[in-house]
Amino acid sequence: MNTIEVAGFSLTGTHYISELAATGSPNQHLFPLTAQVNSKGYLEIGGCDVIDLVQQFGSPLYILDENTLRTACRQYRDAFKQYYPGNSQVLYGSKAWSCKAICAIVTNEGLGIDVMSGGELYTALQAGAKPEMIYFHGNNKSFAELKLAIESGCTIVIDNWLELHTLVDIAKEPTSTQRAIQVMLRMNPGIEPHTHKHISTGQVDSKFGFDSNQIDEVFAFVKQNNSLSCTGLHIHLGSQIFELTAYQLLADVMIGWLSKSVDYGLSIKAINIGGGLSIRYTETNIPPSIKDWAKAISEYVVAACQERKMPLPTIMCEPGRSLIGNAGVTAYTLGSQKEIPEVRTYLAVDGGMSDNPRPITYQATNYAIIANRMNAPLTETITIVGKHCESGDILFKDVLLPKTQPNDILVALGTGAYNYSQSSNYNRVPRPAAILVSQGRAHLIIKRETYSDLIKHDYLPTHLQN
């Protein structure tokens, strides 16, 4: 059986191998774990031929490998059980991709869900997530969102003074529930995580969380208000983090704050250290494995507790990208080509910044392949562009591809996180469909939008009607 080299990886007709296969950590793989090349030389994911999927469901098309997502969930869950002697709970950072099917999968794997809006909360509840396993974040939750969170019974991660006062006021309302509102406190640790400025959240200059110099005042306020039951402290450093040393500082800071909370008579039993573990988008960036990340954090927290003679808290974390990023790919159909001699060759796809805004937003890079030419030599340097009316709508700049033809299928790897969730209808382009693949079967989880969907919320005033 022939072995085909793709981006330093070997894809065979029976299994997918990389130099990191011994770890099996999905965030370290460019391809979903089930990726293989079939006898026709086409890419398969989850036992499904990608070319057949595009013929059946159209393109652009989000494809999510269920096996890769479940494997990542289990590795997070099991790693903390292995390395942390105390209790632990993994949450899915659903802002990476929130839909009912994904929330149902992570719930089935024993994970909780962190949500950032009333819409994400509603989605998680509709997917069957238990309210006590849902944690509601956000720096500017509306009054209606806070009411929904309280009525549902989830935990609210308080970000600022306005939320503190608003929750106390809601608790005083005659119709309010008599049980204490479950809350956590989001603090800003002032730690620089060395990632892109738009996905860095733990540094001093951030819109998120209480400033660390306010912690005494915050603890005193919470203690004085019996309507609030503070169960934990929360910190999030940012996203796409490669260095583990920042988490040692985080553990020291959080256990220090936990020790201080005892002085105020608070019984805080949990710390949420956020997420942020990076994933592999290109051949050259190799992140820590899920197992190594959990091991390092467990050791840092244990050491900090031993130093301060504190009992071990429950560790919580909320990975998003590293759970689902490498489980997802996006399939496009190739269209027009423009060659500028001695400058560049542009190749357009039938999607772009509306379904993958990360390149234009973060200057993010992914890896691209031609799914129906997996065994062809890489002979052309191409810039892949989208169909939108923006010069910056560039998905891949100067990438090596085989010789292509219109209607070939290009697949962008590592698009499971923040592609659908940040997608738009720019230029009134309908959002793509999304499918879940597993064991040779494809399941529709998000319908493709139609033109009628684009205008269903439009209203035409009477005086403008013909």
C-alpha cells in the first residue's frame, strides 16, 4: 500500500500517522484523527469521502469529525484525573463553536459548558446540558441575560461591579427565587500570555475581570450579601498559548487569592484556570499536548497549595479551540484563477472571510490541501482568496499546491474553532452547512442558509412598497 506524504505527515489507505501519533493529542495534529486517503486518492474523514460529501451537501461545507472531538474531551477529562489528586471539572468553551449537536456531544462526554451570551446559554440548555454544569461568562451581560441565567440555575461568572450590584438587586425582587445565586468571580491576574493581542485576556490592560487591586473590596461585598453564593474564582489568560510557564504564575496568584478569601469568611472551593491551550495550524507550530498541559497545571496548583498550606481546590478549565479546532475542516470548490507574471497567482474559492474570518481578523494561518489530488506533487505556489468584495479576503498566501482545475475541492484544515461562530453574511452570502462525520456516516447538524433566510428578518415599510 502506498504512503502519501502531506505536510510532513503520512496518510495511508488504512490509517493516519504523524511523528506525534504516539501522544494521540488531537491539538498536535494538522488533520482530524480519522483522516486517510482512499483508493481513489481522495481525502476521507470519519470514513466519509470528502468529494462525496461536497456533492451531497454542497460547498463551502464545515465538516466535523466526531471521533477527534470525543478523543479530545476524554483526554482532558482523564488527564486531570490522572495528575491532579483533588477534584476536577472540564468545561467546553462553547464560544469556539456553539450548536446543539456539539453541546450534546461534550455533555455526553461528561464536560460542562461555558457560555458567553444568552444565546449560547439557550443553545446549551436546548441540547440537554444540565444547568448546574453551565457557567455564564461575559463582560457586559444584559439584565435579561442575567435573569435567564438565574432562572435556569446556572453559575454566573461575575465580571464587574455593575453585575455584582445588578444581581443583588434582582435577588431583592418579589418574584426572585429564594435560593442564593451561584456565582464565580472573574479576576484579572496581570499576566502576559505571549499570544496575539486580540486573543490575550489576562494582561493588565484588558476589558475582562475585576482588577486585582480590588479583590479585598470584592470579597467584602460578596460576604455582606447573602443572596450571592460564591463558589469559585476565575482567570483566563487568553488563547492559542504555547508556553506553560504562564500557568505557574497563574496558579500562584489564584491560590494566593483563595487564601485571602478565607480571611473574609468565604468558602470558595474551586478555581477556574481558563483554557487557552494552542493547536497546530501549520507544520511548524507544535503545541504542548493536552496531557502535558493538564499535568503542568496540576503540579503548579499542588505546589502552590503546599507552599501556602491550603487544601486542594477543585480545578476547573474551559478549553474550546484545543477541543474542537483540529476536529473541523472546511471544504471549498475552486473557481477562477488570476496569474500575474512574476508576482503572484490567485485562486478563488466559493467562500472566504464570511465563513473563515480568522485570517483577516487575526492574520491567522491554516494549512490547505486539494482533497481530490492527495497523491499529486506540490508544484505550484498559489494564494487562495475568497469571493468577497475585500482585497484582504485572503485565506492562504503563497501556499504550495498541486496543479489544480476549476471545481477541484480545497480543504482548509483546523477550522473547527471560531470559523462558524464568527461567520457572517457579508455581501449577503449565506452561511454554509455543517455536518458531523463518524464511522462512514454523515449527519447534518446545521442547515445551509438560503437567500430567503437572508431576508426573513427584513421589513419593507409601506411607503417603499410598489
